[in-house]
Amino acid sequence: MSRARFCSAVLFLLFATALLAPSAHALTSYCVGNVAEFALAVDRAESDNDDSRINVRSGSYHLVNDLYYYAPAPGSRIREGLLIIEGGYGLHCSTRTNDARSTVFTGDGHQTLRLNPTSGSVWLRSLSFDGVSTAIFAPSLGDACPVPGLVFDATRVRMDNGMMRFISKCHDVTLRDSLLVNGYANDFHYTYDTALDVDLRLEDDVADPATLTMINVTVAEGYTNLMSCCDRSGIAYLYNSIFRRDGVDLRAAGVNVYARNNRYDQITFVDASLVIGSSNNTTADPDLDLHYRPNSGSPMVNSGTSNVPNGLSLMDLYAGTRVVGAAVDRGALEFGGR
């Protein structure tokens, strides 16, 4: 064989090997259009050894049972990776909309989508839950966090008649451009109308506390409960958010709160306090319409701040323009952003 032909053969083999070799950051995608396909995709995501993306087509998905995602067992050779569940996709998942109303999981108030990662992050995108709660837990597997930079992120999520719950040991929690209304706790351990429950520390064995960041979130007719275990070092960063409930809006137990440009009546602090630098919060009536969008004369309009972590989103909950007018509005929906 000539030298040129030999080199060409070697290059071809190297190229073919590169194509066949598994990627260290591979992504396995699932396109689902009914409850059975969604449940199967969740099961397969547990063991596909990749980052996993579950693309959920637009439509209504009625749950009659709880659905679970569990991390690989300790000592397993399966790589957990990132889990993304995203709604609004078209027929073949080649197109999508960011409007949270396009993909809706429904139930009778007792069903739960429960996600239990250990060393992987979880992202929820453009989804609605009516009568279905969402719980994202990080089970404890030792004294140290297995991977740095883990996050639970829910962006453009709408929940009605349910509860969103985060229990985090090593994951920071981010909630953006989301609407949680008519809180309903399907567990008797919680205040009956709890809409959001965040426990930032599962145990007192991790050096760096987890954090909560909420940007342009509306929690209405529901209770918000923030907790941190043991060393009282959790912190919640609240920006441009609306909390509306008769009585106490938020309870912060062991969680210090940094709040800028929010609306709430009262925060009850237990072994915690409002962080110095908090400002521009108000108790004014948010004046929301029946869909929780500010009315034209609402004090929520053009009264938010753009100085938020990673900048403002481009879209609100229903994929409308995020900033309309002189400044961003407070809450999940922008007036005039239809």
C-alpha cells in the first residue's frame, strides 16, 4: 500500500471512530405526546446515561397517578446528567412556543410529578400544572456535594391549585417568570394553601448554603414557606415578585431574605431577617386582573428593576415581551406584553 493510501485509511478510521464514540456531554431527546409516552420518557431518562431532554408536545395531559424520576442508585455506573422537561412543542417536536399555557398537566389536586436527582440539575420550561403538584428533591448521599454548580430551575411555569416544592442539599433554586396561584398542599404537614415550599438545606453537613432566586414571580392566593436547616445560613433573593395572600404572605425560617422591588404585605421571620440593601418593596394593592396580569393603573407597572442576576428574560410567562414601557413590571406577566 502506498504511503498516501495508508495515511488516507488511517484518517478514515480515526474519523469513523470519532463519529461512533460516545460524547461526554451527549443529550438524549424524547418527543412525547401523551401521558404514557411521557411516563416512559421519564423512566428512560433515569438510565440513559446522558443528559436528558423530554420535549412535551402542546396539549393537555391528565394524570391519574403520581409520576417519579429517581436518580441512579449509589455506586451505579450510570451517569445521571441534566434533566430538562420542556413544553410547547409541535407535532414532531421540530417547532415550539414558549407560552406556558400550551402544555398543561391536569389532575384532581392529589397527583404529584416528583423528581429526585442527586448529581444532576433539573430544568422545567414552559409548562402548566392544574391540580398537579411538582416536587423536586435532592436526596442526601453523604457529607459532600457530588458535583459543584447544581441547580433546580423553573422558568415560565404556571401552577394552579397545587404546590411547588423544592428540597435542596446542594442545588441552588431559581424560579423565573412564573405564576403560582390558589395554593393547595396535598400533604397535611403544610399550611393548607401553601403554593411554594423551599427547603434550602437538607442537612447541616455542607459548607456552602444553597440559595433561592426568584425573579418576576407571582404567588397569589397562596402561602410561601422558606426554610433552612440547622446552621441558619440560607438566603433568598427576591426581585420584581408579587406575593398576595390574606394575612402573612411569606414565612422565612432560618432563611435571610434580600428583597428588591417586590410586593408583599408581611414576612414572618424565624431566626432570620431582611438583608441590608433590600429596597423598593411595597404593600400597595397589586391591582391584577382575573388572569393575574397588572391592570393599566396598577403600581406594579413599570416599577421593577432590571438589575437582577443574569439579566431580565426576554419573555414573560405567556411568551409576551418581558419589558414594555419605561421599565419591567413586577410579577409573572407584563402589562401590554400580550
